[in-house]
Amino acid sequence: MDYNGREENISHSLIFLPKKETKMAESKFQSDLIKELKKAYPGAYIFKNNAKQGYPDLVMLYKNKWATLEAKDSATAKHQPNQDIHVERMNEMSFSSFIYPENKEVVLNALAIHMGR
């Protein structure tokens, strides 16, 4: 019954909205990553690479080894043209990887092995 005493035909339906993902901005993720790398690899040189579009974001020199990392804010983030090619080629030379919150621990563990830690 409605508030006037009339019979009411109410159809109940539930609407489930997708949970809003808390997506970290790429710049924040990259900044935090640099801090973490500097702490884990004292004395390492870590450069933000702005040399050419498509090259990985970060270059890391540590002792006699080097690595590059392309930071993304998520596993589904768009890749710029040529990024896949450059990351793949640099990985064949030394160590290179896409890194994002979902794979960060795996990549950092692989990096540690590469760097001899």
C-alpha cells in the first residue's frame, strides 16, 4: 500500500554499480618507485628518461649493471608506439620491463636477481 492507502505494485530492482577502482596516477607511482629503488640500491644512478618517445621511463645504473623500467599506472594502461619494441630489445641487452602496481613485486624480485642482490 502506498501512503494514501492504495494498493501499490512495487517492483524492486537492485542496481550494482562497479566498485570504483583506486588507480594511482602514473607520476605518483613512478615517484614512489624511484624512492624505493634508491633505498634498495644505495649509490645507484636512476634517471628519468626523456630522450625519445617510446623509450622506457627510468634508467638505472648500479655497479656494473643497468636496467630500464617503463612505469604504468595499471596493467591495462595504454602503451605508446614503440614502447613494447624498446622494452623487449633492452631486455635482451640487459634488463627491461613494464612495471605497474599489479606486477611490481614480481618485477622488483627479477630486478634484484639481475642486479645480483
